[in-house]
Amino acid sequence: MELKYIRHSAIGFVLWAKTDALWHRNMGELILEKCGGEIISAGFARLANGRARCWGKSESLGIESAPGDSEALALQLKLTWI
């Protein structure tokens, strides 16, 4: 399953199902309102066979997936990075 994600400076990765009903901007505004901090990166993720992969960008936030996101997400979820 493909997911959307935002990587936040304090809480790490926030993941949700890829849907047009909830944009990165919507989730980003909520996270910043509740937690402060900053959004480090955003894009899409896939979790499969115990592995994590991040790619792409959020057009609504104008932020890309960053090098190292796949590895960092795998570490947060205790998965294997690909």
C-alpha cells in the first residue's frame, strides 16, 4: 500500500493512507499547530516485506522527500531499509 508522509523535526514520521481527501498541507498544518517545530521533508512511502521506501514530493507543501528518509523511517518503525 502506498502512503503519504511528513517528517517532522520533533515527532519523526507521520504516515497516512494515500488519498486525495487528505493532502500533505492539511496534515502539515495540523502537526505544526499541535507540535510546533518544522516539517523536514514530505512525500510518499511504501512499506512492504519488512522494508521502507520513501520518494517524491508534496506539491501542496512544496517540500521533497530527503536523502536518508527511507533509512530514517525504517529505523523509526524498526524495519529494514532498502
